[in-house]
Amino acid sequence: MNEDVQQDLLASLGNTTQETEFFTLIPPGYVKGRTKYVVVLGTVMSGLGKGIFSSSLAKILKDKGLRVAPIKMEGYLNIDSGTLNPYRHGEVFVLDDGMETDMDLGTYERMLDENLSRGNFTTSGQIFTRILERERHGQYLGRDVQMIPHVTGEVKRTLRQLAVDSKADIVFIEVGGTVGDYENGYFIEAIRELAYEEGEEAVGVVALTYIMEPQSLGEQKSKAAQLGLRQVMQAGLQPHIIACRCPSPVSDKVREKISMFSNVPLRRVFSMHDVASIYLVPEMLREAGMDREVLTLLNLHDRVNQRSEDRARRTWQSFIDKLQQPKEKNITIAIAGKYTSLRDAYASIDKALEHCSVHTRCNIHLRWLDTTEIDVHNVVEHLRGCHGIIVPGGFGVRGAEGKIQCVRYARENHVPYLGICLGFQMAVVEFARHVCGLADANTTEFAPNCKDPVIDVLPEQKKIEGLGGNMRLGGKDVVLKPDTLIRRLYGDHPTVRLRFRHRYEVEPRYIPVLEQHGLIFSGHAPNQPIMQMFELSSSVHPYFVGTQAHPCLTSRPLSPDPLFLGLVEAAIQRAYPQQVFSDMTPDPSDITRDKTKGSIHRPLVAN
Ligand code: GLN
């Protein structure tokens, strides 16, 4: 916190402690009324797709030329999602600034097509840490520090800080969990206070609810939704808009009931039934008129840029058209990892392949393989019929030898391969063992005393070990070697920015021997000997590529990541060796790099 801010906070603390019950730390530069707020609350149960809904609503408002800034507020006490088990909580999403977040931030980045940062994510752990630090510095001037007003005050300050930093027209607040949960109650109270302080037309409350359709009854039932909405009102918040999740379109009768019991006009009670793809949700909300209702509620009609909206809708529509076109091609990609029984653990890989499926007009069937079950005897059986193989990122030795078997199968049988982070490291180990003849090659993560530690913690990283900061995290530039497959895939750009989350890397003293045997390091860190990408020459393998980064994290619907696209295109070639498809392999000049976003943008290929 800089000094000005501290002075400002202290001043307002001083006021509040002595004279008044109002307690609000207003960040410097905050202009009341400039930024509006939309809060999305879940009721009845979790798992309704709150993130997809919120990000779709944010997208259709962004399309209108409004600046939107989402924030996900998580009730748990962890400071970030870095230590959460993907098996319990889904994948850890890494932002460009290195923040490790909930996977919903990935949904926002993909839907809004923009990079987010730590200001877009907060947890109870962060809120309480700031409170307790302030308390230890004596900044509460003798007052007892309480949930209200101090903790709720910190939540409001966080939201207003985001408004200042993002200069947003609308801050989109998604509260994790459902209303009535013990752990998010104070977020909801903070939002009630925010709505009171900001006044009329400043805060729109959207409640997501669930309409049941019990099979035995064959009709839609609204009681659970009514009870959930009542809890929102008991918390002191009157919903303005209600979105009803349901497997099928919600009947007028049920909408009327919801409207009547929740004091929300019928035109603001929306059916948000299941659709074939999450990418259809924005248009569904727009057609139902939810964007208009939000603009009216927040008095924002005059900030709309119609031309921007028309342009954004046309671009999105061409993506949707491709998505819905029947696809004749079919390929199977194996994902050989550890958490394969839970798709959410590899959400962004799943999404990156989905983006490629649309752009190559090919159905991609995923075969999830648990590598703890794979060994030298059964690997052929597991991978038979696959046209491409991905070994994803991971931590821990479990299933590692199975991954190495998969890499070997891919390399020896010319099956297109993409290794991501740990999948990159396992491929280097495999290559060292079976091509360079270093039989005991390994990573020191799994075998600290192996004879040939081809993957190790770099000396610079070792120095900071123990201080908690020894993971290379966040967006980093990768310098691409000229005349390589990977550089061509990235449109011949000399550098590309990708996201990282790892501790180990190729031990530099093994680089010469690996290169002598044909491994081409096509990408490395700008100022350190950190190898970030490899490939094999096309004369020995159609597509054998690895990266220390997680390119799936920056793949976007309108611009799939080129390494994933390369894998899928090579897999299609393997599945249909005789055929040439007119819609494949777009001209590299179609690929542009938007430097402001730091990601690769390949425009839609015209049909
Ligand atoms: N465990 C490996 C490392 O720490 C790989 C990490 C990953 O795949 N994200 O370097």
C-alpha cells in the first residue's frame, strides 16, 4: 500500500472510530456513480454455471462498448487457489501477473477475450490478511475490529479499488457458493451496504436460481427456487433480475410464480435453460433482453456504442455458425494424466481443443487415460486408434512412468504429440533415456539421486527455495528460434507470451547432448538458459512438440492456441492421410499477434 493510500485510510479510520457508525474506506480517485455494479448470486445449489452466466452477461455488455471488470469472491480462507487440489476444486488457472485462481477466471478470460489480473479475484484469506495486518500495525486506533463494519468495509474497499483501477463502467461481482452459506455471508452483507451507500441505479442484483423438473412428476417445480430467493431477501437484498436455470425452457406459469413471490417484474424473470454449448449463452441472454434490463436498471443506455455491438455480434456469430455446422471429420486425442476422472481438472485443455474443433471443423473425441494404469505391456492397447496424444501438466511421481510410456509410443509410432509442462519434462526424460542412451535419466522432482538429472531445479530457483516464491508463475516471454515448426505456427513472430507454473526445467548441461540427438529447442526464456519449447524435425516425426508453458490457458474461442491447432491438424492428417481439406492450415499471415493482450490471435478462416 503506498503512503498516500495509507494516509487516506487512516484519515477515514480516524473519523469512523470516533464519531460515526459509517465506516467506509474510499480508495483515492474513486468517483461515486461513475462505476456501476452488477452482483450475481447463486441460490438453491452450486454447479448451476454461475461463472458461465456472469461471464456471458458481462460479454454482451462489453460488446456494447462498455468497459467491464469482473471479480470473483471466494469464501475460502486460502489466499489463492495455488494449493488447492484440482481433484476437489477443478484446475488452477494462472493469470498473466502470476495470480493462481479459481477456474472461473478462465471462463471470464475466454468469454471476454481479455487478460485479467489479481484485482479480479479475491478470497476470504486475502480480505482477513489485510485486516489483520492493519490491526497489527495499530491502524484501528484502539477500536475492536469487527465483521461489521471492518471486514465488510474491506470488501467494499476491494470492489471500489477495482472500479478505480479498471475504470470500468460496470464491475461484475460473482460471489462464490450460494446464498445461505456461512462463509460468504459477509460478502453479501457488504454488497447490501454497497447498494445502500451507492444509492439508486448503482447496483443491480441478479439471482441465479434453479427450477426442478422431477421425472416422476413431469412438470416444473418452483418451491426450491422460491426458498432460495427468500434467503436473498432475508439478507436484505431485493433481486432486480432472476435467471432461472432449468434443463428445458421455463414455463410462463413458473416464471409468474417466481415473479410474484420475489417482487420482480415478470419481464425480469428469465429462463436460462440448457443449451448445446456455453458459447450460445450470450446470444440467448441478448435475445431474451437481459442486456436491456441491466442498462435500464443502471441507467447506462447513453454509454452504449451501437457500432461496437454490431461488430462484436458479427464476429461472434461467425464463430457460432462454425460451431453449429455439421462436422464430417472425426479424430481421437488421448489425454494421459492423473486426474482424468474429473474433466474440470483439465478444463482449459478441454476448452483449447474445443476451440480447435470449431476452427478445423472436426469432431475431437477425447480419451481420458489414467497413467497410473499404463505400463510397457499395455500402452499399445490404451493408445490404439488415437490420432494425437497430450500429456498435461502435473505434480508428483504418481503415474509418471506411464506418461513416459505414452511419450515413447507417440514418438516411435509417429503419433502427433503435445507435452504441456510436466508433459514437456516427461518427453525430455523419455528422449534422454531412449534416444540419447541415458538409461537413468529422470527429473529430480521424482528421483533426486538419479544419475542423469535432465530435469532439475535451476540454481537461481534453488536460491529462493524455502522463501515460498520458488515457482515460476505467470505470463513470460518465449523467444522463438527462426525456421522452426513452432515459430511458423506462431505466425513467424520472434517472441510469444505464454503462462507458466513450474519449478523444474531442463538442466542446461544436458542441452548439447539432447540437441546432438535431434531434439530442437525452439523456444527459450529471453535472458536465462531456460528451455521452454522443443520439437522434432518434420523429417523424423510429423508433430512432436512440447512446451514448459501452459498454452491452453491463453487459448480463446476466436483465436485457438497455435500449438493445439498444430496438434489437431497433424492428428487430422493422420486420420485422413490421403485427403486434403480446403478448410485446413490457414495461411500464417492470417495469424496476428495482439501485443496488448499478449496472446496469439488467428482470425476465423473464411469459408
Ligand atoms: N511438476 C513440474 C514442475 O514443477 C511440472 C509442473 C506443471 O506441470 N505445472 O516443474
